[in-house]
Amino acid sequence: MKRGILMMLLCALLLTGCAAGQQTQAYRRIDMDSAISMMETEQDYVILDVRTQAEYEAGHIPGAICIPNETIAKERPDELPQTDQLILVYCRSGNRSKQASQKLAVMGYTQVVEFGGIRDWPGDVRTGAAP
């Protein structure tokens, strides 16, 4: 009986240690309408397009900057110097934006908000590279 309790406690401690090592930071997921509302009401934010440069140049949300998901690694991007700035992240369909949002959150960015893909964007788009 005592040996069983001891084994259960040992297993609980081991599992707790494993869970602590896998802890990840979180980002927030919102829908397109909520993102548009934030863009209309917030002041200091970045719209981040995480598609490729070619996709960005073919059409992007006005004011967005491009940092392709594939280039987001362990170091903070120079284009995003403030870790507490609101960052609204999108891609084409929502898959890469989720990946990029998670990477940014793990890097210490605290206001990452992922809102899906440009395919659902109801507004105008701009073409070409950023000025």
C-alpha cells in the first residue's frame, strides 16, 4: 500500500516536471470582424502579414508589414522591437498566422492577436512592396 502511494507521488512529480518543460506562451485568436474593430479603435498596433514577399506584393492589407513565417525563428525580428505592442497577424488562410503567432508569443511578445487569412478580408488591398 505504501509502495503504491509512493509510486503515484513519484509519477505525479515526474509528470509535473515534464509539463513545466513544455510550457508555452499563448496568443489570442479573434475573428475578422473583431480584428477590423480593433484596427478602428486601437492606436499603436502593427498589422503583420506572414506570407511570402511575393504573396504580400500581390495584395496585402493596407499598412501591413511583411515578415514571412518561415523567417521567424528564435530571435526577435528587427521590425518588431516592442514586445508589448499589439501585433495583429494574418496570412492567406490562417495556418501560417497561427504558427507565426505561437513563435512570437514564445519569443516574449505579449500582445499577439491572430485573425486568420486575407481571403476573408472585406476591405481594400494594396499591391507592391511596402514604401
